[in-house]
Amino acid sequence: MRADLEGRVALITGATGDTGMAIAKEFYAQGASVVLTGRSEEKLQKIREKLISTPTPGTPEPLCICRDLTTPMVENVLVDQTVLHFGKLDIVVNAAAIVEGRFFAKTDDAYLGHMMHMNFNVPYNICRAAIKPMCQNKYGRIINIASIAGYMGDAAMSTYAATKGALASATKSIAAEYARRGITANCIAPGFIDTGSTKKLPAQRQQDIKNMIPCHRFGKPEEVAYLAAFLASERAAYINGQQIHINGGWIRK
């Protein structure tokens, strides 16, 4: 069963990453007006051109907003430009994040602050800015990309895990607060997905991880995108405040 996003407006952060790009492609294919955000204008335009090379009939062309998410009040810029261009905002997908490990004893306040700002403060503030137009529409879908690390932790990933765990907890609280206004908030917690960060691992390490996954492979960015598209649709209206794992069976709780 495919979700139908025709007429919806979706803001996607981290659209130049593998997962964000796959989500943008799926949303556009299903009829959503998509707003692509990222730090590289060149990459954004390439993605935009790729999307419109197979246009979805009746769907406006994507809007690109090139911004560094560390910029103060960037959340207002993203939301305001989206509403100005498309007239509303229905869906937010926070896919931008720093995936980085550091041994616990080697973390310092600067590193902790930077990771927390990018992986928690930024998506939190974007959700907060998006709530107003969503309340006006009486419809909203907040989808935050968390991580398996935020659920189970991992060696040398304490800071990253903490940021993703915090994001998942905040998402559940947002869900409880705004459900009566037609807004849902959920997290997707991917395991190992075949993206740039995973490909950087040594070949033997990749194989060792695959051997621990019941599916014996990494997930595909498109598989995360299919789940995001369903959560963004009207069909998922009763799914709220959840952290949905997509990890090939590694976690079965």
C-alpha cells in the first residue's frame, strides 16, 4: 500500500545526504511539494534537477533553501520561506545530523555542545517553528530521524547516542501535546543503512556487522524513505509518539 502525499508540503533537512535525498525523491514521487535544505547550493540543485527529470504530474517543482543549520534562528528562515513559497507547511522531516563517534573519556564540553546543538537543538527548534503553521492547517506530520544508537547505545558513541535519545524523547512529548490538533510526531530509528558513513567502515567490520543482522545486509536509504512517506500520510494518523526501528531484525523488542 502506497501513501498519497498529493497536495502536501514537506520540509526536509539534510536533503543532500543519502537518506534525506531518498526521502525527498519518494515524497516528490508521491505528489508532495518538497523543500530541499542543505549547506551546498550545488548539491541541492543537482538533486532538484534529478527530481524534476521525472516530474510528478501536477506537483510543483522543488524549492531549494541553502542554509547552514548552525546559523542562529535558521529554523524561522526555513519555515517562513516554505510557507511564503508554497502557502503552508504540512510535513517536517529532520534528517540532517552529525554521525560521529568519540571515546567517552576523550569527549569535552565543546564536542558535546556541538553534537547536541546539531543533532538535538536544531531539529527541536525546527519542530517548534513548524508547529504554528501546522496548527493553522489542523494537520501536521513531524518525522525525526533518530538512530538505533539512541535506543541501545554503542561503544565510542555515547555523545551521538545521547543526542538521538534526547530527540526521541522530545518527539514523544510533542506527540502527546499536539495530537488533538491533527499533528503527529514520530521517530524513525535506522540501524545500519548503506550510506556514506557506513561505507567508510573497514570491509571486515562491515561484514562482521552484517553477520549480526538477521537480514545479513545493510538497509537501503529508500527503505527508510518508504517508511517516512507512510508516516507522513493520512493513513498513518493513528501512529503517534512512536520510535519505529528499521534495522533488519537486529533489535526485536
